[in-house]
Amino acid sequence: MSNHFFEFLISHAKVYGFIFPSSEIYGGLNATYDYGPHGVELKNNIKEFWWKSMTLLHENIVGVDSSILMHPDIWNASGHIDKFNELLIDNRDSKKRYRPEILIQEYVEKKFLNNSEKKEKILSRLSQSLKKNDLIDVKALIDELCICDPIEKTKNWTDIRHFNMMFKIKNESEKDLYLRPETAQGIFSNFQNIRKSNRMKIPFGIAQIGKSFRNEIFARKFIFRMREFEQMEMQFFILPEEEIKWYEYWRKIRFKWHLELNLEYKKYYKLSDHDSLSHYESAGSDIEFYFPFGFQEIEGIHSRRDFDLKNHEFFSKKKFRIFEYKKNYIPYVIETSLGLDRLFLALLSSSLKKEKLKNGKIRIVLKLPYYLSPIKGAIFPLVQKDGLPEIAKKIFNEIKIHHRLVYDQKESIGKLYRRQDAIGTPFCFTVDYDTIKTDTVTMRNRDTMKQKRIHIKEISRIIEQETGLKKILLKLSCFT
Ligand code: ATP
């Protein structure tokens, strides 16, 4: 996949109402995006699929929807105030901020494209210095390599320093607040509420979908890295001695879930272990996806052990210990943390195709899994006369409460098909003159473009059968 493809994808997402730059009328706001009419439908379908995969397929997983604003001590206990930092370097001339490790990595990738030995040597020195938190050596690398500011082309760099990624909100009357950088803390802080109110017994999980906020310095790559994004997280509470068993289990289950989105996606995925661990984790791995700009993390699976519950017990002075299985203990936690926006981008990148047709023309088609498509079916009249629009509208009205459908008659039938292909609608149903005589319509499939006649009464059942979540959930239930 190329840069050219990525630009095409961003433009397609805008033209077809999936994603718009936020605050566009005022020139936009860096690293924030809005989801348009088709975007929000796709996003909701992804959420529903993830939510059902967690809560229907695992009877010991329940949900929560915690608030974004939380008591500021939460962030002391979680370690985010002290340790949720990125490295930062400023260029005094351009007044731009950069992540020093990314400056070095990108420079080396370009400069030593054909000298992998030199590249590896520099990257290994960078990795060693980062591990030792040796910021002086990271700066020395920038100086030795003579890396310039990409805009001003000068080397007028400041020292490297740490930068906390949480957004702080000034709160005149009380302590300052933070916008949450992960949804997980709303789960930990409700651990006892949920355990007691739902009579949960270890092992059990709590799932949550919600917004998170990070003041990303190097926010680029469209919706891949934003300052406001959505996470789908699940914290699974276990007996400490079962850490490895459940860590392996969730790694396997989550990887399988991604692969099952579409078998073709296999070539897009890999699973890799973390080189360096976050402040809260004792083991971690990433599910990576081959985005248009290379392999990058889409979901993290982490063993957080008792890091969070223990710290909350210490800071809040409330009991997080439980008595079960004849012992008194703080449960360990395995976390699965998926970025909804990254999955959205992954789906767009792997589904958006330009196909050459037999007549030499190109059609643009979004080959999303049917159950995630924003619109499940489109209903058209072949022509806008002789009562065909009325019949088509009647069919639409009769089944619209069961499925997300569109009715369209604004263009010629060929153009209507192309538009539905471009937004990924699996089926189009066209009312023609035979419909008047036989109560049948043509049904066109997005992927094969083949058409067949079906009875009007069949439309709803076919949409349900082919585009509902039932089939995929049944398949996934075999792996749990
Ligand atoms: P990265 O290394 O790419 O910054 P991370 O390791 O900090 O990601 P986690 O803290 O593990 O990410 O968060 C879990 C998931 O949340 C990630 O796998 C990703 O899908 C998503 N995510 C994290 N940061 C962002 C962001 N700025 N924009 C969009 N999604 C994000």
C-alpha cells in the first residue's frame, strides 16, 4: 500500500461521508476528526460486534459505562501523573515539537535505506538509550546525525525532556481534573461495585467502550493517532497463579477475532511481544495491522497483574482484596485494549478496492464484511414513472424498521449501484416492470455484481441472514 493509496482513502472517506476533519470551517484542529453519516453507522456496527463478542460469548463478562472525568487521585494511583510521559524536543526556529525517537527513526529509515547494517546499529543505540532513559545520548544522536527540522531545515534544537500526555482541565474551586487517557481506570475503580452487585466470581471480566484523550505530540496518519479517540477495553480479573494461562488465552482469542473479520485479512495481521513494557504491565503483546504506512499496533493485550487494584487500595484506603477459593488476595488482571478508530482505519484500508471491469472501466468498491457495512441494503425503482417508485417506496417502508436501508431514485440505476459499492452496501434491490406482474425484484450482490430475481417477501429474510451478526458470532463461539 502506498502514500498515494492513503491519500485516496482519506479523500474517499470524506467524499462518501465517513470521516471529516474536525472544525474544518475554521481550518481544522490538529489530530481531531468527525465521523459522518456512513462513518457513524460503521462505527456503531463495529462497537456492537465487539460488545456482543465480549458479553454474549463470555457469560462471565459484563459491561460498564464509567464517566470520563474522575477523581484526580485516580491518576496518582494509576501512575499516569508520574509516568504517562512521552519524550519531547522543540526546534527553536520552527517552534514545532517532535518526538525525538520518531525523528531519529524516520531519518534513519530514509537515509540508510540501502545500508541495513548502519541502520540497525543506530536504532539499537537508540533503543539502549531509551531503555536507560539516557536522554543526553538520544540528543547526541540527533546532533551526530545532523538531523534538521523538517520545516525550517535548522538544527536549533532544545534539550529533550519528558512531557505528560494527559489533558489537564483547570478547575478553579477544586483540584484540577484530567480527561481520561484510558477507559480502564473506570473499570478498576468500579471493581467492587460490579463484583458485589452482579455477584461475580473470579475469573470474570468487565468490558467498556468509551472516549479517551491523549495529548499526542506527533499526531499524524489520519485517524490512526488522534488526541480524542475511542477504546474498546476489557479487564479480566483472575487468580494470580493463573496469569500465564489467561494471558495466553486472551492473546489467542483476540488474534482469532481479528482474523475472522475476513479471511483475506490474514496477510494484514501479526502478533508481536512488547520490547519495552508500560509502567503498569508485566507482559504485553500487540496485535499489529498492515496499515498503508506499514505494520502498527491496533490492539494491546497486557498482563497488568495487581498493579492497579493494589495501588487503588493504597491510595483510596478501600478494600480491593477479596476472599474466595479459601484465600485472601488481590486479583490479577489481563487487559485487552483495542482502538476503535484504528480498527475503523484498518477496515477501510483493507476493504477499499479499485477494480477493473470487463468493459475497461474502474469501479470503486468497499468490500467490508457484510455485518459491518453501514447500509445493509438499497432499494431503487428502475425508472421514475409507471408506479415503480411507489412500489419501491412501499417495500422500503415495510422493512425499514428491521434493517439499515436506503431508498434512492436520484440517478440512473448504474450510478446508484456505483454509489452503494463505494460505501460497501452488500445488496441492492431494484423494482422493475416485472415486479408489477410477479412481485419479484432483482437482487444485486456488491462483490460479484451478479443479479438474480427474488420474491419481495424474501428481501428482509435475506438481509437478516446475510448481513446480521448471528453467523459470525456463532463461528466465534466455537473458539471461546
Ligand atoms: P501507541 O504505541 O501506538 O501510541 P499505545 O501502546 O500507547 O499505542 P495503548 O495505551 O496500549 O496504546 O492503548 C490501547 C489501544 O488504544 C491501542 O492499541 C490503540 O488501538 C488505541 N490508541 C492508543 N492511542 C491512540 C491514539 N492516540 N489515537 C487512536 N487510537 C489510539
